[in-house]
Amino acid sequence: MAQPLMPHATAAWLVDNSSLSFEQIAEFCGLHILEVQAIADDTAATKLTGRDPIRAGELTHEEIEKGQADPDHRLKMHKEPDPIRRTKGPRYTPVSKRQDKPDGIVWIIRNHPDVSDGSIGKLIGTTRTTIAAIRDRSHWNMANIQPKDPVTLGLTSQRELDAAVAKAAKAAGAAPPTDTRLEGDREALIQELRAERDQHARDAEAALVAAEAGEPDTSDEIVPGIKDPFKRA
């Protein structure tokens, strides 16, 4: 069942301006009857300002009168509230992180200069005006801005940042950056594995030749010529 846009405030208005039962108000507003009772007794945790559902188009005078005349009448919504949609604009950033935005902007400008202001605005959730002020060092708090990774600050994700960097590199006609920090270690590990594989192959071949020549098995000897005393004969 559809509910008012502001159920608690609507319930407060109905309590003060109608003789509807608490059950009717609770059902219409999608609240528990004890919540309506607390609103009526003025013991709710928050003092509420009533919201007129008639002016909001959610109820009519006739519907309220029907409910007042018949306690068993269920109030019907006249018009469902329009869903709230967020308008287009910069990404929403929690208040606690907004002071970190300039630090993230400076970090991107220094480390990825090819990323456009539009892309930075989408990543950080800021405006071109702010980015331009940081670029020309006219930002009001420029002295206190320190470059910090926006991913670490929680302003964007690593995937989104990598996508923006790759897009900027493609637009500039350059190959996207690749991480080469582990190339040396990877090559060394490959050489070591190859050497171990070759050594195992030589050992297996030598053991096969020794077996065919009838040489005694020395696999149970700790030192050539001295057998392991703990191994059964």
C-alpha cells in the first residue's frame, strides 16, 4: 500500500486535525500504532511538525470524513507522492570526506596530467571551477592542500580511476600505462624454475643410466659409503 511521503509528519497532522482512530492513522501512514500513540502523547523522540496530506494531494476532505464516520474505514491514498529522483550533477560525497576532495584533485593532476577536468569532476564529485582554481593555484585553501590518492581517501574506486587514466591515454594516442615493477622478479623466478626443471631432468637421467649399468642404489645413504642407521634394511 502506498504511504505518504513524510509518514510521521503526516501522522502528527492527522492526530491534531482529525478524529481518526490511531489504528486508521497508523495503517494509512505505515506506522506502528504505538508510534502514533507516542506522537499523540507528545512523547516521540523527535518533535514533529505536521504535514498537511490534503494540501500535498495525498488525501481529500471527503476521505477523512469517511474515516471519521466509520472507524473500520481504511483511508485510501488520493495521489501517490512522486518518487524523489536525484538530479544529474557531480557524484555525491559524504560530508566527512568533502574536505579531502582538493587533495585527491591535486594527486590526479600531478600523477595523471592527461586526465581531463571533466573526468576528474566525475571521479571526485566536484566542479570544473574548483579544479580550475586548483590548477592555477588560486584555490582559497591552496596552502593546505596535499596530494593524496583519491582511492585511499575513499573518493573513488581503483577501477574507475584506472578506466579514466586509460581513456585519457587513448585520447592522447598513447598506450595505457602498465605496471612493470615486478617484471625483474618475474623473469628471475622463471629462470629459477627452468634451472630446477633441468636439474631434475638430469638427475632422473643419471639415475636411469645407473640402474641400467647395475650400480648399487645409494638413495638410503646420508653420505656416500655410509648408510642411514635409522632406515630399515
